[in-house]
Amino acid sequence: MAATHQMKRVAISVAGALVLLAGLALLVLPGPGLLLVLAGLLILASEYPALERYVDPVRDRAMKAAEQSVSSPLRIAGSVCAGLGLIAAGIVWGLVSWLPFSGWSAGSSLILSGLILFALLYWSYRKVRARREAARRS
């Protein structure tokens, strides 16, 4: 029983750390880094309660960034173009052998980044739209 709990804790720690690291990378790369940092912190805080004090400040900043990312059609278009660019770059990196770090390992990570960007952009749009509708009703 203790071994199962320990394996679960290790799996959650690894998953949380990977999501957190992906979010940190996306802070400087095109993508919704703060949302992934928040997701990583939430995963890690489920096993390490000391991390809960960082969740609320990151959540506030992530929600503000999510609202700003879909605040205008121009920003949405820019995010969509960035996602399409990541997917296109991933395909090129997978097919063209003379590029540095070429191959499908690099290409698939770029494609995955673009898909994550689209998923989080969609989530942000729905969340902001629901919040605006709730404010309009009240």
C-alpha cells in the first residue's frame, strides 16, 4: 500500500514538474505559459501543500493574461497565426533533414505546442465570454 502511494506521488510530481517546465518555456516562447505554470502548480500543490501559497497569485495573473489574449480580434488572430506557425515549423522540422535538431522529435514537440496553444486559446475565449455574459446579465 505504501509503495502504491509513493508511486502515485512520484507520478504526480513528474507530471506537475513537466507541465510547470513547459509553462516556463512558453513564457518566453509563443504560447500561453502562465496557464501551464498554473496547471503545473495545481498538480504539484495536490501533493505538496506548501506550494499552495503560489497558486492564487499565479491564478490571478494567468486569468488576466487569458482575458488579454482574447480581448480583441487582432490578438486572437495573432495567437492563431502563432499556433499555425508552430505547427508549420514542426512539420518542416520533421521533414527537412538539414535543419539543426531536425527530426520528428523536435517537430512533434513544436506541433504539440501549437495544439496546446489552440486548446488554451479556446479555453480562454470560452471563459472570458462566459464571464462577460454573466456580467451583462447582472
